[in-house]
Amino acid sequence: MAISDPTYRLGVLSVSGVLVATIGYLRFCGSVTLPPKPPPPAAPTGTARELVGKATAQQPIYLKGLHDDAQEASVPEPGLDAMGRKLAYHGDDKSVPIAVGETAEIAGLRLTLQVQGDELLLAINNPLSTAVAYRVDTMSTLGSVCNSAPALPFDAMVIRGGTTETRVECIYRKDASFKVTRVETVELPPLAAYYVDHVPPSLVGIEDRIARGHHVEGAMCSTALSQMVRSGIENNEIQWRDLVDFYARHNCQRYSFPPSYRAFTSDGQRALPVVE
């Protein structure tokens, strides 16, 4: 059926009016319901140090560190079981006098007192086939005078298997006497030896007279002990063995010593990494 022009124009105007009215209503009076926005992701909380600690506490991050560190040190990569094993410890705190030219065997180490020019030297030999972390405390009747003796570069933290480290003890005086007051050792697998080597000796309680000669390839860790840990060391609640045991399992660039940590006395005693 044909539609006249006036009727057609009227229909178009009617439809247009309805559209304009609908759009205006929605624009100024109505609202379109949209689905609710998802909540924003929770922001990390804590200080920068705490956030780093939470990240390094994750076992996959720890394992990735073992892989990277083993490659850097050119040693076999250990697994969690190997890193969690008890480390053999030897200690002796009996005072042992030593004269120049004499050798004493204490806690598995061979100690020989020598003279070179005006300096008194102590040669420390590790007869084992494995590396050891070591601490040898000594005393001279010259006392603080020994601090003025120039230091020779040596490894004050680790002795590799079958090798000798020689350090300056004091200025040589014929009338002075010398004794060893304590020796401690911890046997270390290859990556653990690499880790301990880069710990500053002062961090594990080695006196400055000895620590100042420490020299190894690579940068030392800049980790500082918390006041709680320092107090534990001063009160003899935290021992040299505890500190070495921790750093033998943890890269000191990424992990700090927890105040509650004590040396493992059995395999797998705690889950690694140990973080507080």
C-alpha cells in the first residue's frame, strides 16, 4: 500500500522525536548499570628491607641463588639436602704455649710458630682434603704492642684442604712468650667455603689484629649485625660456630643472621632459607 508524502514525513518526525527524547533522558536523567569494578590488587606492606626479606625467604628464590652462586664460584651446585646437612665441628679451648720452630696440632689444624725478620708469624696448615672455616685465638706477653706489627694478606676465614695460611702475630722479641688460647674449625663443602670466604672476619668475632689482614678475591659483604645479635655474641649466647654455620648456608649479600639461629646439630634440622 502506497504511503503519501505527508504521512511518511510525519512518521519520520515521530521516530526522530522518540530517539531524541530517549537519548536526552539517558543523558540527563537515566543511568546505565555497569558491572562492578574488580578491587585493586593489594599493595605490598612493610619497609623496603622487610619486602626484600619476604622475597628472599621464598625457597625458589633461595634455590635460584644457589644455582647462580655455584656458577659464579665455579663449583658444583648443591641441592637443598646438601645445604641442610650438619657440618663437622672441632673445638679446643685449652691454652697451649708454642715456641719458635715448634708445631702444635689442635682441633685438626697444625700450627707452627716462625720468625721472619722482625715479625712473629703463625703458619696454619689444614691437613684435611676439604676446606675448613677456622678461628685461632692467640696471646702474646707483648699485649697491644702486637697491633703495631704490619699485616700480611691471607685468608682469615677459610683454609682449603691441604694448604697453609700464614699470618703475622706480633713483633718478634726473644724474651716474649706466645700461646694459643682457642682453636675452632668447621668443615665446609665447596659452595659453603665460597660463602664464608666473603664474610668480613669481624662479623664472626675475629679480633681486629687478625681480621685486618684478610684478603680474598671478590668484594666482602657489607652486612651489619643487629644490636640483638651483637648482644647475643657479647653474652656468649651466640657462638662463632653458629655464625659460620649460618653463613655457610646463606649468601651474606642476601641474608642476615637471625638472632635465634644456632648451628645445625642434625641433618635437615631447619628448612632453608632461615629468615626471621
